Amino acid sequence: MNDTTWNLSDPYVFQTLSSIVGAKVAVQTTRGSVRGTLKNVQPDHIVVEMGGNSFFIRTQQIIWVVPNPKLKME
């Protein structure tokens, strides 16, 4: 029998991001930023698609998220 237990490190972030799947997002991580479409949210990571590539970002590495960003980065 498989006794897998998921512990959410930040349930509010998980819940909020789950509500905006399919939206354009800007995500700042400890390694840089990614802008694209939020495709999937899991307890330990999110998937952002940008330029035909899928970026799997660990939830613990997220600093902030901007849904539907209006500003262009220069």
C-alpha cells in the first residue's frame, strides 16, 4: 500500500494560484523571473508556459507572482 502524504508549504499560495490557472503571469523566483501562461498548479510546483517551453517552478522558490501583468519589461 502506498501511504503518500502531501504537506503544503504554503496553502494560501497554492489556493490562490489554483484560482488563476490559464492566466498570464509574471513569476519572480530566487533564480530570476518567468513570464507566461500558468498551465498547472501542484502542491510542490507550478508550470508556466513561455515561448512554447514549459517551466516547472518549485513553489518554495517563488518570491512573488503578478497575475495578468500589464507592464512590459524593458
